[in-house]
Amino acid sequence: MKHQYLDELIHDCKIAKQSKPTNIYIYSSNDNLEIFLTLYGKKLKNNTSAIYIIKEINGNPKETHSRFIRFKSNNEMACPKINPHPSEVLYVGSSSKNIINRLKQHVLGTHTKTYALRLINWFQGDYEIEIRTYSVSSNVLQLIEDDLSYTLRPAFGKTGSNNK
């Protein structure tokens, strides 16, 4: 009996374990988003595989956690799931199609049915977004994201495997 799926998964896991980011960019909430995108937008062009980590800087994770719970319960917008543990790491995500649009959705908001943090609507304080680009397949990118999410235990969103 052949185990093609398992063989491919093991192969992708080996690649994921060895993968390093090709570039790392840091966006701070103290920076102007449009200037940041002007400076780095061409490097973060469409079809760039990237993982992003949204962190609260010098804040109160418990207070932030409670604020997001209130925001999510008072709105009919799609928001990430709430994890039981407050954390300075708010969210871990990835994009292999359009990282710039995905970041704008988290920072500025988006259509009500698109899952996003919508920081502009509820977050108070400073945050940082670390963007790590990779030259890997979307399957491997997902495994790297799953591992980071499992390790960093973000306050919101998934905390492990997406579908593996």
C-alpha cells in the first residue's frame, strides 16, 4: 500500500524545518502605512509567500484580550477566533497571494465577511507586524505558519495546524 499523501507531507515537513526567511520587514503602528508600503511594496509584490506576526508592544495583554472579546461580541463582522490565553502575540497569519492587501485588512478593516483583526476599530496602543518572506510552496508555507502559531500561541486566530 502506497502512502503518497503521508510521503508528501513528510517531505514538506522536512523542507519547512530547514526553511529560513528570505527577508524580514517590520512595520510599527508608529509608522505611516502608506509610506511603509511605498518603501517595501515592490518587494512584497503579488505572489510573495509571507508569514506575518502581529504583536502588541508595551501593552497589557489581558486588557487587549478583553477589548477584542467586547469588539467581537458587539459586531457582526468576521473576526478571528478568541483563544483562552491573552498574549502579546495577537495573531499569526500567512499569504501567498497578496500580503499587502492582507495586512491592510488586519490594520484598516475589510468586508464584514472577511476574517481580519480590524485593529483600527478596537485596538489601543502600539503594535508591530513582522513580515517574513519565503521562497517555498504554499503547502510548506502553511506548515511553517502552523508551527509558528503553535509555538507563539497567539491571543487570536488558530494556534496550530490548519488542516494537517
